[in-house]
Amino acid sequence: MLKLIATGVWISLVCVGSMFAALWLFNDAPHPQVEEEKGEVFKIDSMSVPVIRDAQVTGYVIAELAFLVDANKAKLLPMPIDLLISGETYAFLFDRHGQDNLKRNSVKLSQVMEDLRSIINKRYSVEAVKAIEVKQLDFLSKEEIRNMQVRRIVE
């Protein structure tokens, strides 16, 4: 019986010792300075926002964006950063001013994304969003959507 207990204690000590050795040897934790420079990336799934003119849907803005966020500053916000980003992006795209800015050949896309970034950061007076990357940004008119549906039926 004593031999069985000693074997159990020995196995436990070997397991715990090997776990601590592995943590100590393979500790790849970044230095605090490096961690401050990096940010987290939040991706928004493709969202489609209707464009409404004169009480009629004239088309849809389809957007897929990625946001580089300062994780330390995001912790200061009263709500999760992904909810804030999604809500403000949807509001920006749904707003007539945002839709007008996205018209083809009207303004530079970088300026529009900078406007969106500043709106998100001004919401709670925290500069949490560092940059916005555009994965997809399209405008599809009602006619283009109908043509796509007709092509699907024909094929």
C-alpha cells in the first residue's frame, strides 16, 4: 500500500514539474512595449445597407471592413468594441451623408474611412480605432440585383 501511494505522489510531482518546465522554457510572452504597439483586428461580416431615396430602396451598399483597435484603450469603453464598431459603421452607411460620400468617383475612399474612424473614436472620446481596412465595398443598384436574380433563374 505504501509503495502505491509513493508511486502516485512521484507521478504527480513529475507531471507538475514537467508542466512548470514547459511553461518556463517555452514562454513566448511579448514584452510590454511590443504589446502596446500591436492592436487587435476586428472584422465585420459583410453587411448590406439599403440606400433609400424618396421613400424607395434604390440599391444596397455592401461592406466588409476590418478595424485595427488599440486593445488597452478599448477596455476604457463602456460597451464591447465590436458592438460599438458594428453599430457606428451601420449608422454611417445608412446615413445619407455616408451614402453620398460612397458614390462612385465622388471622393477618395481613404477620406471616407478616415471620417468613419473619427466618428467611432468621437463617440466615447477614446481613440480606440487606429485604422480601417476595406475588404469589400460595393454599391449594387436595384436593377443590378434584379439582373443577378434573373441570371440565377436562367442558369
